[in-house]
Amino acid sequence: MKAIASEPAVGEGAGRRSGLAPALVAARAEAGLIALLFVLAAVAWWSTADRMNGMDDGPGTGLGALGWFLGVWVVMMAAMMFPSVWPTVALYARMTRSKARVTPLLFAAGYILTWATGGLLAYGLFDLGRALVGGELSWDAAGRWLAGGTLVIAAAYELTPMKDICLGKCRSPLGFLLGSWRDGPAGAVSMGARHGAWCLGCCWALMASLFALGVMSLVWMAFVAALIAVEKLVPWGRAATYGTAAVLLVLGVVLIAAPDAVPGLTTPGDGGMMDHMGDAGGMRTR
């Protein structure tokens, strides 16, 4: 593994070494790779918008058949996460610049693989909830409280030590790479998957918020993606997490008290929040 040529010397700017500065140095050398990541993200946004057109039923939107959902979920994660994971991928590419150029893409693939696993878990939990209590979760009964409570829990998680630890790994690409280095293509996939695990630990509550607001809503998908990018990329990370917590808390309270006041929210009908999930597999098979 080679060091980054323009990286600050040991003892010089120690704070910068633990942050995004080395990734910014790498970005200048790996502009083509970063451009490719953003092109892939743009294609994923286009594909997601096409496949999710007219599917937003608000909180509790049906997830469809497992295979269909997993395909949509993977594309969604590429759209949402590639714009914020580029510092780590660029720095990884710079540190392996003398080796196979495909390894950064394998790193990104491993990262998405972890998020695909998280999607499978979310699908299972959602399906289990439908089987156990779906009929009792009408929007005007417990459904509204479940959706709002999910947002409040997500707000609380923003302020926990675990959130800080996981976000620190996302905001310090150099520290993560040096502490988790593995050589070769298999190592690239493994490291990408590890980084994805830290990212999942950082952002699972934000993804739960997406389910609470409407997982098939392009508007809320963009909203959550923006929160993730701000937390990972802005220099004032602590202020970003507090701001995110405040936004989620307000959304949760308003969703319970006055859902019609939430802009962009599709309010479910009188049926159970999860009742329409059973029909989704046959309806959403494009």
C-alpha cells in the first residue's frame, strides 16, 4: 500500500489527517473515478424515479415481492449513497494507484452489498410487522403514532455515542482505510463491505425515517439522502447531527399532531398502513 504523495507529514496537521483533507487531495487525482460515481448515482436516480412513479402511498407503502424490492433497493442505495461515499472511494483508489483499476469499483460493490443486506433485514421486519399487527395499524389509529414515533426514535439516535462512533468512521476515510486494509480484489470487496457496515450503523435510523415517511417517495428519498450527505461531508459535523435530530423530531411531532401540515407527505387511506403490501408484488412488476 502506498501513501498519498501530498498527504501532510506526521505531526503536521494531525486534525486534518483524521478528517476529509486527505480525501480531497486524492479527489484531484481521481476526478475521473468521482465523476463515474456521480454518473452512476444520476443513472440510479433516473431509474428509481422511473420504477417508483406513482407508487408513493405514504407511510407503510407496500414493498412488493422480495426480488422486486431488492432490485429497487439496491438502485436506491446507489443513488442515495454514492454522492456521499466518494471521499472514501477516491482515497482508496489513490492508495492503490499502482494496482488494478477495477478495485475501487469492487470497493463500491462491497459497500452496496452491505446495504443490500440491510434492505433484506428491513423487508423481513416490515413483513413480520404486517403479519403480526398489520390489521391494527390503520392510519387514524396506531399507524400515525408508529410513523411519528419512528421519526422521534431516529432523532434520539442522532445524539447517541454509537452514532458518533459510526459517523466518525464515515468522516475519516484515511483512518478507516489504514485500520481495515486488505490487499487484492477480495480485500477491496471486504473493505467496501466493512465501510458499508459503519455507514449502515450511522444511517439506519435515517433509513427507518424514509420508511415512516414513504419509502417509495422520490421527494423523501432525496430529503434523507441530503441529510446523509450533510452529516458526512460538511466540516461542522456535530452541528449537522444536532440539526438533523431537530428536523426529525419536529417532523415526528407534526406527523402525529397534524400530518396534513407536512409538505410532500402522502397520507394513507383508512385501510391498515401495511394492508396494501400484499398486493404490491403483483402490481409492481415492471
